[in-house]
Amino acid sequence: PVVLGIESSCDETGAGIVRDGRLLGHAVASSMDEHARYGGVVPEIAARAHVHAAGPVVRAALDQAGLALRDIDAVAVTTGPGLSGALQVGLASAKTLAYSLGVPLYGVHHLAGHVAADTLEHGPLPNPCVVLVVSGGHTSLLLVRDLARDPVVHLGDTLDDAAGECFDKAARILGLPYPGGPAVDRAARAGDPAAVAFPRPLTGPGDDPYAFSFSGLKTAAARWAEAHRAAGRELPVADGAAALQEAVADVLTRKAVAACTDHGVSTLVVVGGVAANSRVRALAEARCDAAGVELRVPPLRLCTDNGAMIAAVGDLLVRAGAAPAPLDVSVDPSAPLEYAALHPVART
Ligand code: ATP
Ligand code: MG
Ligand code: FE
């Protein structure tokens, strides 16, 4: 089937076309620059930007695929989690297209989209696999069986901040530009990761082996910066960035590889915006190599939010014979990841 996927949960408007596991075309527009001066995503601005971008990105994705609207066999759309107003714009667009084309509509969990992104580059996921989802709002270690059919097992989640949030907040402390993740990654290249001994939260003997905590790291970075300021010393930004990035990458990859080893799972998949981080990728590769675990990480352009990953889930759901969403399906801004299909009922 030819599946159109639409993503609008945060500040990226994405559309993608997938046929039988292959990516035929995709386009992403971002309102990131409009949020920069506020230091974070402003929901109302994001929603308005989706209204502008939804039409053009769908057309661009179709053009790239060399297809027309009439070629679409199903429409998949992110119904949660994310910003309510932003999700509603994508869902309204998707419903309109699906209903007017007479094709089924599928609501998709955004994080299942991040997971499925990898299949577009590396083919079907092995069953089972361990997935580390590291994004702006989530950090979870998952045991994934058949993504389209089986419930996802949460081995562990973050108890407070997400890894991406930690990068974003640390960037602000270091005086680096928004969005923080890519800025920390760039700044860290010139720094010494051993320059500052940042903590490795929840890695002690009595700690939950698969749970994460990043709020303490943010506090440690703030204290370190404050100590320099109080002493009138210039902040060694590159060293701070490198050391913080090392701490995050160390904790993430250590726990992810341990989850594979403990559960006898031979494949680790790392997805989400933070999977774009150069140190996370390098350390994951080194540790997987050492543990005899196969590592899969999507290409950079499919790590951050996009429509192709939502189309990828839709394609899996169609081929698994999943029931489509009713036409009065709604959004769920805080939906936990249980199943890839997310069809919240309308609230009256
Ligand atoms: P969620 O998927 O949890 O709803 P989101 O969709 O906003 O959140 P993503 O688009 O998956 O998140 O990822 C964005 C996050 O990834 C941001 O926190 C950003 O700073 C981070 N990020 C992007 N590139 C990098 C990088 N190179 N290094 C570290 N972090 C990065
Ligand atoms: Mg974004
Ligand atoms: Fe995301």
C-alpha cells in the first residue's frame, strides 16, 4: 500500500510517503526559528505554523515520490503525545484527506514513529529488539516485539527530565543557542570530556538498572557554571559541553547495552532526536561491538521529527490488518506508549 504519514506533534510539520517499508518521498518544515527568541516551543505559534505548512509539505512529499493524491491507499497521523493544538492541526488535515479520498485513517503514537523510522533505512525490526528512545520529551528503554501487533514493554523510563531536555537546558546554562542538543554536540568537539566529573545518575549498585534521571545533571551543570562565575573565571564552554555530553552518552549506552545482555536480545535500536548526537552514536557503537550486540541507528534526518516515520508505522499497521481509526478520533497529548496504533476517542 501507499501510505501518507503526517506529523505535527511539536514544531516540525512532516509528511512522508511509504510503500511496503520503503520511503518514497518526504518533506519537513520547522517553526524552530520562530521559537528561538522564547527559548522553547510556544504552542500557539507551533499550531499556526502547522496550518501554514501542512498543505505544502504533503505536496512536496508527493512530488518527491512522483505520486498524486489519488495514489494514496491510507493516511497515518500522529494523534499523541505532543502539544494539543499542534496535534489537532495534523489530525484535521489527515482526516480531511482520508475522508475525501475514501481511504482508511490510522492514529499513530509519536514514539512508535521514532522506533519505525529505523525500518526505512535498515529494513524490518528483528523480533525482539531493545529500543532506546531518546528525544526531547521522552527517554525510555523498551522491549519491542511486533511493533504493529504487540504491546511495547517498558523496561525503564526517565524519572524526571528527558535526555533531550537535559541537552536543551544545559545549552542554556552554557550560553549556547537554541535548540540546545545540536549546539552542545558542536561545542563539545573542541572540549575535553574528562574536564569536569559530572555525575552518572542511577548507575549505583542499588539503583534501577533501566531507569534514568537527568535533572541532577542539569543542576550539576548549573552549579559548575555558577562556581566559575562567582570566581570571575571565564566559562570553559567546550569542556562543559563535552563533559555533559559524555555523562549523558555514558549513562544511556551503558543501560541500553545492559538491557540487551540481561534479556538475551541481540539487537539494540537507538532512536529519537538525541540519537543524532555524535557521542551517543559513537559510544553506542563501541559498547555494542564489545558486547556482541547489533546496533541500529536511523540516519540523522530520520532521528528528529518527520512524517516518514509516521507513514512507516501506518504501513506496518495496514499490512498487519489493524483496524483503522473512526472518523471522530481525537488527540491524546499525554498518551503513554502501549501500542503503535493510538486511536483516542473524542471527548465531548
Ligand atoms: P518527543 O519525541 O519526546 O515528543 P520531540 O519530538 O520534541 O520530543 P525529537 O524531535 O525527537 O523530540 O528530538 C528533539 C530533541 O533532540 C531536542 O531535545 C534536541 O535538543 C535533541 N537533539 C537533536 N539533535 C541532537 C544532537 N546532535 N545531540 C543531542 N541532542 C540532540
Ligand atoms: Mg522539534
Ligand atoms: Fe519526537
